[in-house]
Amino acid sequence: MNTKTPLRERSGWYACKCSSLDDMRTKNIRFWQQQGSAAIREAAWELVVETWKQQKRDLNELRFQRSPAPVRST
């Protein structure tokens, strides 16, 4: 039986040819600087979630706790 995992959407992927590792690093830095902070945070969170899934941990542990500290006004 051949079971394949479904392919992820790749329409937003970026690819280029690099001549060296330094060139790759430079293009990578430029790419993320162009994306902006919201895209960087979203990508970082996606990595956290994927790592959590790989470790077979409960995704609910990633949620914020429902008991925040009281806010005092002065």
C-alpha cells in the first residue's frame, strides 16, 4: 500500500540560484527584510507549531494561559 502525505501549498515559495554560501546568506537576509516583521513572526510561529507536531506534543500547550496577572492602575 502506497500512502503519500498531501503536498503543501507552495505558491508563495521563493527560489533562486546562488553561486556560494555567502551569496545564499545575503539573498536570504534580503528576502526576509523585504517580507516585513509580520511575515517573519508568522514563519517563526509556523516553525514552532511544526516542531511541536513532530515531537507529538499537545498543541493546546502552545496556547496562552487563561489566568493573567491582575492589572493595577496607579
